[in-house]
Amino acid sequence: MVLVDDPCGWRAYLCTKTDATVAEILTTVSDRFSLEMAFRDCKEVLGGGRQQVRNVWSSVGGFHVCLWMYTMTEAWAWQRSEEELVDRRASPWDDPERRPSHADKRRAWRRDFLGEEIRAVLRCGSSEAEIREVAERLLRRAA
């Protein structure tokens, strides 16, 4: 057992492996917490588990797609700086020192993707019909 003096009070972490060191127990707790945060983000940000499907295997498949979306977002954001990932101009009350959340990374990817679409259609020689078609496609994606 490891007792940790947390600002919110004492926390106890138990381990069934009797010869585990304090470092091993705390590392395992930290790893487990990271996994729980990934599942929480998958459910809250991506809607994992809220699919309206008719059988259990469809539900498993829907959750699997959400996990892949989570993974692809994290992979896209991996080498990017915090300045690229976070735009807090619309929320000045937010802590500027807070690390980018998964939702921040997802919004940054969406901004980047939509920016590429817009730049592609605004090249020289784009017709009004091409611009209208891209605008309608982007509106459908935003809806």
C-alpha cells in the first residue's frame, strides 16, 4: 500500500503484488490513469458508447471507430506545438498554461483540414460553381 498526501486529502493505492516497490505501484497507477483519461475523452469528446445501433456487435464496432478517431487525432497532433493546437481567443477565462486537451487537438485538426479545403478552392482560376460546391460541402461537414 502507498499513501499519498494529496492537496484534496490522503489517497491510498493498493497493490496485490506484495513485493512491488512504491515506484512500481505509482507508475502502474499513473499508467492506469492515462488509460482512463483516454477512454473518458473517447466517450465525452467523440461520443463513444452513444451510438444508436441494434445489436452488441454494432456497438462494439462503433466504439472501435471512436477509438480509431481518438488515435488518429493524437497521431496528427503528436509533432505539433501547443501554439498550433490551442486557440483560446474565444475563451479568455481559460488557463493559458493548461496543456492542450484532446478536444483542443480535434478542433485544431478540423481547422487545419477546413483551411486546406478553402485554400484549394481559392487558387487562381476557380470558378464560381467550384467555390459554391466547396462551400456547400464544408457546410455539410460542419452540420
